[in-house]
Amino acid sequence: MSAPRAAALREAFADGRLVRTAGAHDGLSARLAEEAGFDAVWASGLEISAANGLPDVSLLGMAEYLAGAVAMQRSVSLPVIADCDTGFGGVLNAAYTMMRYEEAGIAGICIEDKIFPKRNSFVNAGQKLLAADEFGRKLQAAKRAQLSADTVLIARTEAFICGLGLEEALSRCHLYVDAGADAVLVHSKAVDSTEIVSFMREWDHRAPVVIVPTTYADFSSTQAREAGIAMVIYANHGMRAAITAIRDTWADVLAKGSTADLEPRIATVKDIFALSGMDQWLETDR
């Protein structure tokens, strides 16, 4: 169930510990994040979409995203925070999203203030925000649907993504906390951390702040702690690394005509067995 994991996430926020979070799209990628030592797993909408061979433009529905998050939840002992895009529709959809994800044991959900259907934040066109008060209604509905006091509701603003500036980002985040959000995710695609640092100076720690430093990659965890940030999400780096490795692997196989040179450099089948819990399942079968 979500309660112990969600409570652990809330405790980390309360204690001021930086929650280092890795993006994943299935049970194996989540387990690798746990093995590496991350504090939480982000059920990434981009990764889940890409794993289905689709772009991150609201083509998949809640069922597919929820199935991905549940696979991660079952595979790790870490809190899983689900990227739920815009809440998969309107106000009622946001409430239903909270119900279904909480029922599945997910520690927290994150919904964003863009218009449905959304486009991935790094697409350079078609980024449109929902009116702030309408998004506040979504948050209120999700909060009313919440059963466990520990489940974490994160409100994500795309104000910086849409070029609307610091004051709009601050105004929206204050409204979202008033509406019931437990934390805010402030997204930026700037090449440096200026927007985020400026936000933190004005925010005054009213609620925990989550960031996704995909484009301002040199912003370190130490700098995040010093700025008072609560969670850093490395949202898509695992999948990006896997794509590069798989491309290189298949190119090598075709170029050399065998896998002989690869074997010392890739995971063994025994490693796959270990990661997937083969021994434990075989013990159950005895």
C-alpha cells in the first residue's frame, strides 16, 4: 500500500532532505533506479509514451500510464511519484486520477496546468496553459477524492515553459497551494538555473518545490539543497542512456557478425535473473 511510502516522502519533505528521483517506465528501469541508490521513482509520462513507440502528446490514456506506474510500484520499495500529465482531462478526470492511483498504492501524483491534450514541455510549439483558477478546481477535486492523508499531490506549473515569467509562476504556485497542493513542480527549459533560483528566492519555502533539471544539467544536487529545493527529478536520463547503448550494441553486432566482442561489456543473463528475482520465484515453486 502507498501509506508507508507516501509517509516517507512527506517525512523527507518535512525534514528538508533532498529527494533524488529517477525517471522510469517499467519495473526493470525502476528497480535499476533503486539499485543505484535513488530515493524515489518518477513514473515518467515521456518514458512510458516512448516505451510504447509514441510521442508524449496525450495519446496514451490513464490506463496505460497507471499500468506502468503499478509495475514500478510492485518492483521497488521506494516511493513512486506518477507523472499524470493534465490529470487526463477535466476536473472530474483529475479526481478520478487521484482515486485510481491512490487505490493502486502510488505515493504521489503530479498534474500540470496545461490544456488537455498536452504536448511535452520541450516541444517548441503548441504550449498552452489552462486558466489558473480552472486548474485550482482540478487540484481541489483531486484533494477531495484523496482518502489517505499521506498521499502527495504535486501541482506542476508550466509558466516558465510558456514564457510567462517569474511573477506568473509565483502567482500560480501560491494559488495551487491554496487549492490543496502539497508541493509544486516548477518546470523550466532554460539553459541555466536562473529561473529556478529566482523562483526560490521569492517563494520563501511556502511548500516543497520539485525541479526537473533536464536543460540546466550543470545544476548540482548540492546547489539544489542550498537553494532549498525538496526534490530533483532526473526524468529521462535512464531511457536516453539505454537508447544510446542499444543502438551501439546492435550496430556492433551487424558490423562484426557476432556478439563475441560484446559479451564482456554487457549484463549477463544471470544479472537479468537477479534483477527479476528469479531465485525467489524458484524458491516459491519448491
